[in-house]
Amino acid sequence: MTHTASNDTPNAPNSLDSRRSSPACGGTDPAPPRAHQRSYEVPALLLGLLATPAALSANSATTTLPDIGEDLGVPVSSATWIATTFGLLMAVCTPLMAALLKRRGVRAVVLACAALVAAGTLLVVVAGSLPPLILGRGAQAIGGSGLVTTAITLAGTPRRMGVVTAGSGILGSLGPLAGSLLTEFVSWHAALSLSALALLAAPGVIRTAPALPEEDPRTPFDVVGAVAVMALVSALVFIPRFPLPALVCAAVIAAVLVVHVRTRPDGFVPAAVWRTPVFLSASVVVCALSTSYFSLLYLVPRFLKDSAGWDAGLVGAGTLVALLTGSAASWLLAAFSTRMSRAAVLTVLLALGALAPVTATVTPFAALMLVASGVSVFVSSSGQATLSVYAADSVPYGQRPTAVGLFTLSYQLGGAFGPALATLLPT
């Protein structure tokens, strides 16, 4: 399943082919046509296999925590740190992996991250206590963040990105069920080892991946910028657990980061990226869509069980069907977005993105709430697929990996904000 650049390149004014000499992008930062076209040598399904096991693995833990706590002799509240560690490191390491892609290239990143996933999975399999289990899940998350960032960077078009995002949505929806079945019939060790499925794609990606625009390894690494970004992401992710301290820390760190970007515009967070309106607007929109999706992911099942009187089996089946349908449908919008104007795509995303939470809030019908859940995953997955390409194509070619990493981080932050918002809203 190999696509050519001519078939998939969007007809957007900010596409790579139309911006090779664009003054807004610096004019002197060319996009080598052969390198760009070679990115399509990596089959889209292979990129999907590289990225989607991270979502499957992350969600498989949601149904295994009670069994893990009982087996290890710890309370469920302590076992929850398995999920917290995984989510935090996935978010924190995403921009770091984007920087590593620029400095070392695809093959080095995929090899290193595959090794981390393999080592983490081995730790998970043999873990007999909580510390090595958390360490193993942490290694899986770090490796997974690099594999996801690599897949999104190599995707290149909304249609190919749709394979990655729709696949992540579908497998993410199946994660709780897969975790439950594996725990019941095999063990929770197997349920937490699903990240290893990405290793099947690593050899193929390494063999076919093109050379991305790379930064000179001799260029000093921006340690201050990297630490500031990691600290800011950590503070944002911890807002659900420690709202006031985390908000204060995030505000202070954000101010420090702004000052640092002004003093080192070519550092870990390039000024050329943050000064691009298309990138900023795409990141804000995808974060809002993701936050809405993850809010409804927690709110709707709670309402169906507590207020509508549905039993657990019916809630699980209804939610699964809604999320699978929305995730699968998101690929259609991603595929057809190349025939739509950017304004039309944004109109669909923003209109449906606003309609879903409003409908879930005001409707008295339980079934309609499930429809709202399906629409929310549809727009969030579609938004990630389409807006990531707009964001990446709007910055200088050499900054594409950085833009993809920061954009992906914006989506992942919705996974932290959504549950926190859900706890504040009545059902």
C-alpha cells in the first residue's frame, strides 16, 4: 500500500510544494522534492502499526488496575500510578522525540525506541512488584512516544495521517476490552504488553524510511528550552491531581519559556514555529477537540449508568460501538479533505466539535449522548489527521519534525484536561 506524492498532497496554499521559496517561510529553507516524495515509500498501514499499539496499551490498563493491585498487594490508588506514569511520559517525551528526529534521523529513533519498548515489555512481563512495573511502563511510554512521533512525521498527508489517527482511535476503543479479556484468560502482564505489537513494524519502517531534514549534531542542544518544555508539560498534566499548585507552576514556567524563546529563537522551541498563525490555530483547535472528546469519554458512561439506569454491560457495549464508529468514520473525512478547502474542513470540525458537547449536555435521551460521543471522537481524530498536516506545512521545512511533535503534544494535553473537566461537571 504505497501512495505517491502527487495523489496525496493537499491542494492547500501552505503545502510543501508551494512553499519552497515562500518569503514567509524564510525563502532560504528549501524543501528537497526528492526527500519529500520519498516519505511516501513507507506504507501507510506500516505507519499505523508503528503508532497505534501505544493507544491500545494505554487504554488496556484501565480495566486491569484492580487485578494488578490485588496481585501485587497494593491499593488501586497506588496501582493508578501505572497509568499516570504512562500518560505523563508519553506527553513529556513527544517534543523530545521530535528534536531527536531532527538530530539523529528516523532509523536511529526507531531503533532506540523499539529497544525501549522491548525492554519495558520484558520488565512488565517479569515484574512482581510495583516499582519495576512502573519502570517498565515508563520505558514503553518513552519508546511509544518516539514511534508515534515518527509515524506522524512520515505520514505527510491527511489521508495517510487518517490511517494513523483512525487506527489509534479504533484500537484505543478496544483497549479496555482487550485488557479485560487478556487479564481474565491470560494475565494482566499480557494486557500491559500490547505495546510490543509496534515492534512488528519497526524493521519495515527502518528499511523504507527516507532521510528527514536533520539538524547538525554539532549544534549545541538547547538544554534550557528542553527542560522548560518538559517542566511545563508536567505541570499541565498534573493539573487534574493538584489544580492550584500545578496552575501556578505552569504559569511561571510558561513565562520563563517565552523569555527563553526570545533569547534563543533557534532553540528547542523555534520562534519560527510559534510565530506561525496556522500552526498556533491548528494546535489550539486540536487541543480543544481532544479535551471535548476525553471529557465526554468520562461523562457519558457515568451518566448512562448513574442517571439513565443502564447496566454496566449495556454501557460498555454502547460506548464501544459509538467510539468504533466515530473512529472509523474519521478516516473518511481525512481521506476526502484533500478535495476540500481548508475553510470547509475547519467549518466541519468546529461545527461538529461544538455540537457534540452541547448535545451531550442538553439532551434528555441517553442514546443521543452516545451519538455525541461518537461525533466527538470523529472530530478529534479527523482534526488530528488534517490539522497536523496544515500545521507541519505552515512552518519552514527543516522545522517539520518539531512542529509535528508540538502539535501532537497539544492533542495529548486534551487527555489530561478532559478528565479534569469531567470531574467538575455534574451529570
